[in-house]
Amino acid sequence: MKITVDAHAAMKSAADYVLNDLECLPVETELTDDPNDFLKNVSNIANEYRNEFVRCLEIEFNARLSQVSSQQLTDNGIHIVRKEDS
């Protein structure tokens, strides 16, 4: 028996969900005479949102891939029993 694990579909679904769910509100930054200040601020904003996006994406991807794989097993009459439940 073979079970198809579609990581691409799980990643696309997870990314769509995270993009729709994650609140990335616009941020105002003060301009100064030094253009490097602006670049530093933009870099800090990007890092903050990127870290949150990656964290959420990892959680959603793992959950969706596990869910789809588990459903395929169930559809084929295979049930996973946790070790402590056996």
C-alpha cells in the first residue's frame, strides 16, 4: 500500500491560512537626515513580521501535513494508536 504525502499542497494551504490570519498592520517610521536610520527601521520591522510568519507557518504546515496523512491512512482502514493508549 502507498500513501501520497503532498507537502506542496499542505504548504500552500498553510501559507494561505497564515497570510489571511496574521495581522501585519502598516507601521509608520520617522524619516531622519540619515537614510541608514530608515533602512534599519525597515529591517527591524521585516525581521519582526518574518519571525512571526515563519513560526506560524511551521506550526500550520506540520498540522496540515499530519492531518492529511492521517486522513489518508484512516480512509484506507489504518488507525494510528498512540503508544500509551495501546
